[in-house]
Amino acid sequence: MNINAKSINFKELNEQIKSSVEDVCIDNCFGQRFMGCGMHGKTLTINGTPGNALGAYLDGGIIEVNGNAQDAVGDTMNDGKIIISGNAGDALGYAMRGGGIFVRGNAGYRTGIHMKAYRDKIPVIVIGGTAGSFLGEYLAGGIIVVLGISSHDVPVGNFTGTGMHGGRIFLRTDKELAALPAQVTKEIASGEDMEEIQPYIAEFAGYFGMDADALLHDRFFVLKPNAKNPYKQLYTAN
């Protein structure tokens, strides 16, 4: 199903997406909000720039964006894939609890905050460029990878992992990390760590025509919760 969204209100557009029993391709998207919310079982391709809350509560299926995306992509998503060929705004993957988000370019502030994992559900965010401040704030589970492609500095902003009490953050960089919050420990990623993220980097590279082996060959830091993290006392054991 093909839809020209040039003159369509976001409510009408979302009704058409929800009512379709087949895959949907949207042309001339220009800021319509809430696209693909709660979707499952089909592919939504978007040519243009979707508005806030793309793929919120996504419960399966695939959303592909040929362009940039605005704030709150994948808010509380449960399953499925969101693939963005450009950049993403703030609060990417907020409270995400399953599935994967892959961004070729950069992401804004507070990516992956309150992400969590449960049993076999491990949410994953892979960012090809850089991420803004407060990456992984209050991270409770899942994996965040920032590749820093074309970046000549540390690929994240300030306060990375503030309040972190679960999950892992991987940063590809030849620079030294400094001024991390007390809740975070850092170390050079081990072979076992790299095996954990290899499938996700390979998937990212496959989407965007990159060389996964070349990316994996470089140095990664892995950030983990500090065992003395006081925030951990606020949460029950898994």
C-alpha cells in the first residue's frame, strides 16, 4: 500500500496505516506524529521526516525511515526493528524493553534512558555517529552501542550512564573517557564483550552497507554499572 502524505493530517494518516493489512510505504512525510504506534506484523517504509513518537509501543514488524526522525522514537517499544538512515532526535528508545533501533547518523540527548531487559527480551540501540548528553541515564538493561563513525572526539556528551544500574554501553573510540558518573565503571571491551555485540554491529552494517569487520577491529570501551551503585538498592533482583 502506497500513501502520499503531503497533505494528510497525522490522525488520518495513522488510521490508514493501522487499517492496512499489508506493508505500507509513505511518501512525502513531513512531521506527522505517532506513526507506527503499537504496530506489529508488517513493514512501514517512510520517505521523509516522521514527527515525534515514531514507533511508540511498537510490538513487532519493521519501520524503515529514509531520512531523519524527530524525538521519542521507539518510546516503550516492546519488539520489532526501527531503522533510520539519517539522524534521530532526543529520547531515542525511551523506556525501550525489546527489539532493536539502528541509526546510521547521530542521536540527540537522553538516548536509551530507562531502557530495561526482561528474560529473553534484550533491547538494543546502535548509533553510527554520536550521541548527546545523558546517554543511558538510569539504564536498567539492554545494550547501547555508539560507533562514532567520522567523529574525531569522544562520541558521547556529558553525564553518560548517570544512575545506571544494569545493561551495557559500548563506545567505539580511540580517545580516553573522562568525567564519568560514579554509577559507571569503564574498561576496554574484552573478546567476550565483543562477541556479545558482534551480531548487532553486523546487522547495523548490513542495513547501511558498511564493513562490520572493520568496525569491530577498532577499540571499544564497555561501561557497566558500578557494583557499589546506590541506585541498585531501589530495584528488586531479576
